[in-house]
Amino acid sequence: MIKNKVLRNTLAMFSGQSGAHAIALLFNIFLAKYFSKELYGSLQFAIAYAVVFMVIAEYGLQTLLIREIAKHKEKTNSLFWNSIILKTIFSIFAVIIAYLSLPWFSDSTQDNIIVYFTISSLIFNSWYFSIASVFIGHQENHIEALLFFIGKIVYVVGGVLAVLLFKDIKYVALMFAVASCFQCTIAFVCMIRKHRRLKFVVDMSIIEYLIKNGWLFFSITLFTTLHLKFDYLFIKKWHGDAGVGLYSGAYNLVLVPIMLANAFVRSMYPALSEAYNRNDKNFWKRINLGFRWLAVLAFPVLLFMTITGKEILSFCYRKEFTEAALAMQILLWGQGLDFFCPFAGHILYVLNQQKKVIVITGLSVTVNIIADVILIKHYGIVGASIAMIISLSVMFIGYTLALRKWLPISQLLKQLYPPLLIALVFSPIAWFLRPYLSFWISGPIYASFCLATFFVTKTIKWSDLKLFSQE
């Protein structure tokens, strides 16, 4: 059994999330092959649209709940139930706004029905996030990872049956809501069995606290979500479902490596909250090592996928999806910054510096929307990718400046450049192997050279992991 909490939780969450994402990716590939890129794009637009309004239903409470439960586990009962009360109200409000806003982006009856089915999942997802917060706050990430995986399995199995039986993508959207309901129910049962003292309670002081403090995280989550999903809305408006389909195909592949970084960050967050709360002398050493390990995860994958992007798209989808190769290569280096930005943001959460995160994400999303308006209309999905890398660069610079009081810029860059240099040195291997070997063979070869060099040069050491968590 792995004793280190962060390593154990990262592996658990990555196994659950990456496994779920792999299944979802295979399902997306199935949909893209079975339906036209227009119908595939209509479903991806519906999901992106629902995610935007999910922010209202969630009100940023998951991040707040994880932090508070990690610090004050005795308050789990009250924090959980009162968040459920708030989220029920916010979910109803979110659905109403979503219905009223839809005509501005879509005038297709079929597309609108798909959206209606998809956004009906909002309340179940918002409840599920509160349940997940309990598990993560208690550092029981393996349970949350399993529940996440189960939810994806239900959606994919139901979606495949919907395609084969009805041959209609609307029923795939309906399964999105059904799977959310099932996942939420199973998660609730598991939580009650694991934490038997969670009895229903209404506490107006806790509700007031959640409203007062949640809006900061809500603002941050809203900005972040708009930053990641608003491009779908503009692509839909100006380039139709086909553009959304191509962009989504590229985007889904880019998200694959980000899953490991997100699992690592989410596992570090409660551990760092505990460490900061007890004035741990190794707190900033943990932060430095966190950035170093994220760089080790990021740069080899980003370089390899940039080199073999067209082959990956053609293999995963159809040849026509190679039209999105340039967009995917640009997105990789935009989203590559998302290996580091969430970690920096969570550090500021731990330091109780949420207002700085609001300013940074607000500025970034403003730049993103302006760039989307200027670039997407004329350059389509390539324009959306350029807008993304511009705005994420603004976000990364903002976080770097915000942390410089505690983590000097020179020290941060010192953590990032050795892994980047090593990955660049071995990148010709990936380039020269490309004509002779499939990417799923050349990739592990390239990664093996990089990984061996990371350890030989002591860029990373297994002993580093001891600093990530104390039992």
C-alpha cells in the first residue's frame, strides 16, 4: 500500500479520471465516426453550454468545501448539508437562465432539444460536487475517483445503447442527465455509509458563511469556465456545428495529458491546506517541488503531441479531422500552461488570497473573449486556439507576479527550465521515429529517454515525494 497521501491520491484520482477520460475519449471517437461532424459538434456544443451554467449551480462551493473540510473535519456535516440547500436553489436559477440565453447562440430546434436534455443534469452534478468535496476533504480521493469513473461508465454504456437502438444523438444527450442522476445517487449512498454521522441539519450561519465566501470561488470558477468554454459558443455562432466538431476533437485530445496534472493539483490542495494551517517549515519547499514535477509531466508530452499531432488526429478520428491539426498544436501550448496555472491558483487559495485569483482570471477571460471575438470570426478554430494561448499566457504571467512575494520569479523558472531543456534535447527522437513507428510506440520510447535523464540528472528524485505529504 502506498503510504504517501499525495502520491496515493494522485494515482487514485489519475487512475479514475484518466480511465474515465480514456473511455469518454473512445466514446467521442465512436460518436465522431458514427455521426457527421455537424451532429457530433451539436452534442459537444450542448455539453459546453451546460458546463458554463454549471458554474452558477455550483457557486464555486466545491473548492471552498474542500478547504474548510480539510481544515475542520468536525464541521463536515453542517458544511455538506447547507451546501446542498444552496446548490438546489442555484441550480433552478441556472436552468432558467440557460433556457432564456439559448436563442442567442442557436436557432436550431434539434440542437436546442439536445441542450435541454443536457442542462437537466445541472442539479445532480452540483449535488455530486458537494459529495466529492467530503471525500476529497478527508483525503479519500480513491473513493471519489471510483465514483467519477462509474459515472462515466454509465454515460458511455447508455450512450452506446442509445446510438445503436435509436440512431439519434438526442438520446445520447439524455443519457448525460441519466448518468449524472445515477452517479449522484451512488455517491450519496457511499458517503452516508462512510460518514454515518452526516445527519441533515439547517444552519443559517453556515449558509451565510458559504454565500459570503463562496462568491469569491464562484467568480474564479466562472471566469475559468468562460475562459475554457466560451470559444465553443462563438465557434457555434459563426462557424456552425462542423467547426465545433473539429475543435472539440482536437480539444479532447489535448485534455488527456492535463488529467494527470489536475489529479496531482487536487491531491496536493488538501495536503497543502493542512501543512499551511500547522505552519509547516517545508511548505514552500513542497511548492517548488510541485512545480518541478508538473514540468516533468508537461513538457515531454506537449512536445511529442506537437510533433505527431496530425497522426494522432487521423488515428483517433477520421482523416477529415486532420483539418484541426494546427489548432491542436497551438492548443497544446496554451493548455500546457494549465499544468501550472491551477496549481498556482490553489496555492493562493491556501494563502487565502482568492481576490488575487479573481483579478487574474477576470483579466484572462476578458482577454480571451476579446481575442475570440476578433479571431474566431475570421480564422475559425485556429483563431480560437490562438485566443486561448494568448489568454492563458496572461493568466500564467499574472500568477507568477502574484506569487513573487513568496516564490521569486527566478526560483519558479529554475523549477521549470531543466525539464523543458531535457524534453527539447530528446525531441529529435520523436521526429525521426515518426515515419517509421506509430505514435503509440515512438511515444513511450521518447518518454523513456526523458524520464531516465530526469532521474540521472537528479532533476527529480523519488525522495521528493516524502515532502508532499506527512502521515
